[in-house]
Amino acid sequence: MSAEAFESFRLLLPLLLSVLRLCLTSVHMQAYLNLAHERIQLLRNEAGRIANIELQRKVARVFYYSSVVMLHYILPIILLLNIIFLLKTLGGLSWCSDSLCGQFSQYVPETSTPTVLAKLPEAIGSSLKDVSEQFHVALSSLKLVFTPVFFKGILSYALWWLCGVNFASQAFGLTYYSYFSEHR
């Protein structure tokens, strides 16, 4: 596997998993909403009379918290997709490698480095043209610092970190709910 194919695979795998998770959102939300039905079944199994207010509160808690659950489910996916698209765009990567795409040429970032000191104006003037030239010089000097390699490093680390934290939080949540569903 070439380096370009590995980079393409590294972009496409989290993207496909995020799309799969978005497709399964309705199933996961329905499983959460079924908690209200399960709580009612647990109350029916208890001995004694159950107050109507207590029953309403147990069901309402599930529905009041459903928007928070949806945010906790969707926001990491949106953040992950944003990091993937930023990495692809600013890191100078492509969706498919040259060996896979063949004849289709991909965007090649500029490699020429403008000389910033040669473009500095001689004297600082107050005209709009001088200000725009100074702004252009400052912007071109920032392009020298924030190269595609810089963005690729920062965004690759952010992508790795986000995937790791997302997996850890899902694992802890699954462990928590499976443990407490058995020991009620």
C-alpha cells in the first residue's frame, strides 16, 4: 500500500463510519425512547400502588432528556466530519490515490514560496493601496507558516484524538448501561 493510498484510506474509513452512524441514528434514538416503556414495565412489577404523578415523571424524564441525548449522539459525528473535510482540504489530501484514480488529476498545492521581504513597501503610507499591499504581505507570510504539512499534522492529530475519545466514551457508556441494567 502506497503512502497516498494509506492517506486516502485514513480519510475514507472515519468518513464511512460516520455516515453509517448517521444512518443508524433513528435506531439508537428509538432504543433510548424505549427506556420509558421499560421503566413502566419495572413499575408494574413493583408491589403496591403507583401514583399517577410518579408514573408521569418517569416517562417525562426520558422525553425531556431526549434532545440532550440526540446532541450527545450527533455532535461528535458533526465534529468528526468537519475535521475530516478540513484535513482533506487544508492538508492537500485527496479522496483517492493516484493508483486508484489513475488519469484524474488532483489538486496540487502551490510549492513556490514568495519572498516576503521583496514585497515590503519602502515607506509606510496611508493610502488604501499601501494598506492593501501590507495586508497582502502579511497574508503571504502567514501562508509560509501555515503550510499543508502543518495543517496535515495538526488535523491528523485532532482526528486521531477525536476518534479515540469518541470510542472511549462509547465504551464507558456501554459498560455503564450494561452493568446497571443487570443490577437494578
